[in-house]
Amino acid sequence: MRSIFVKLGLAAPDETVSATALTGGVSSGIYRVDLRSGSYCVKQALPRLKVAKEWNVPVERVFHEIAWLRAVHAIAPGQVPSVLGADDASKSFVMEFLGADHRNWKAEMLAGHVDAGVASAAGDLLGRIHAATSDDAGLARAFATDANFHAIRLEPYLVETARAHPALAGHLHALVGRTAATRRVLVHGDVSPKNILIGPNGPVLLDAECAWFGDPAFDVAFCLNHFLLKAAHLPRHRVELMAAFRAFTGAYFAHAGWERPGSLEERVATLLPGLTLARVDGKSPAEYLDEPERAAVRRVAISLLQEAPRRLDAITDRWTREFTE
């Protein structure tokens, strides 16, 4: 690891490198490195993800993440980490380390601290990224990562869930096909509270190794899913979580001028139940749900998947009725 920092001019050749593994991710080795010049974060892609089911993914995704971070830094400076350098041989890169003044949004919500203002800021950030990259032919070529996106998003979430629910396979495979065929914006692919830090200057979006030029509905549904799951887990905070859901969508859709908003909302609303079911029966289940919560989420998600609502209000209304204290 020393050689990377020496090459970047951040460490002396004989300097001791102090590296501490950071927790929270399943797809990469992430380390805090302390040097005389400061503290840094190193991320190295893993070929097999740290989940119960076998999940192998291409390590070249690290280069897509670097490219996404650099592209989005030009759109929203300060709201993604700065990339300081990369090492092709080890499939790793160095970025700025964000310290204690950046709080993890997932941890905040699970502790019962639900702030609609944070949700609005996150929706605004995602909307600005999508709007700035919409229908960009250069980005479409640079992020033609269809095989990677299928391997680390569509297959482990929707295709795996179809294996667990053969009767729903038609619905789920239709979502896979539609998502894969829609190419409008630069997609992050893992917009979730665990990948968003609440910093002094607003949200900071991390972990873009799923980057792909594709369907904006995936990013929106992927994030909204976490408000639903946490409402099932924390029903006493259901009202605040549904308010956060609406704040996120309101801020996001204010930027969605690249296509008819109703069409985009319909794709989000029909995809969302599939992703919700996937967080119970796919390869990456939500670890904080207990078995009764998982059963309840499964039941409601299946019903919504079959109903295929076109509006997000139909989903929040249903969730509000089903998950009460």
C-alpha cells in the first residue's frame, strides 16, 4: 500500500503507513490510512462480495467508480469524495477521508433520527446529477457498463428474487428487461442511506461501483426502498419516514426535465416493489429486519408487485396502512 502513496507524492519512501480497515461495505476492502501528510481512504474492489449467498462480480468496476466520482465532482463539487489517484494493478484508488463531521445517514435513521430536510437534499443532489448527465452521448459511451450492472444489480436483486418466487418471475424479468433497455442518465446504482454521509455542507454520495448509463428510475426506486424498509422496522417513525420519502421525491422530480415526469414516476413505482421484495429474498437482504418484519414486507411487496401501481402515492398509502405501531 505504501507504493501507491509514494507514487502520488503523499508519503516518503521510508514512511510508515498505518492502515485501519473500515467496516460497513460488502463489496470492497476499505481502509483509513494515516500519514504525516494527512488521513486518506483507500478502496479496493473484491471479486466476491461478503454476503451469505455466492455473489461474484468483476473487479474492473473500480474504474467505473473512479470515472463516476470524477464526472460527478464536476457537477456537484463537495458532494462526492475527491479522487486523489488510482493503482490499476491492485484495482484500488485513494480518495479524501471524510471524518467525524460526516455522519452516516443509515445509522442516523436506524437510531430514529429521521430528517425530511436531509431526504430533500439527497433527492435534490440525485436530481441534479441525472439532469446534468441526461442524454449525454459521451457519458453513454463511457458508461456502457451493461454487463457489470446486470452482474451486480439486476441479477442479484431481481433475477435472484425471481428464482425464489417462480410465480412472480414474469413480473420480475419484465422489470429487468425494461430497466436494462432504458438509457437516459448516468446512474449511480447504489443510492442508499448507507452510502450517504450527512456533512457540514449537505449530503455526500459514496460508493459508485455500480455506475452505468441507464434508467434513472433505478436510482430513485433503490433509495426510496430504504424508507419503506425502515418504516417496516421502525413503525413508530413511520410518519417521519413517509414524509422523508415524499421530500426526496419532491426534490428529485423538480429536476426531471429530460422526460415526461409521469412516465418516469410509473417506472419508479412499478420497480419499487420488486426491489423491496429483493431486500428480503434476493442476495442482499436487509440485515436489520427480523423474521416477522421480513414476512410482512414480503407479503405487501408481492401484493404491490402484482398490482403494479403507477403512482408513488399508492405505495406510501399502502405502506402507511400496513405498518402501524
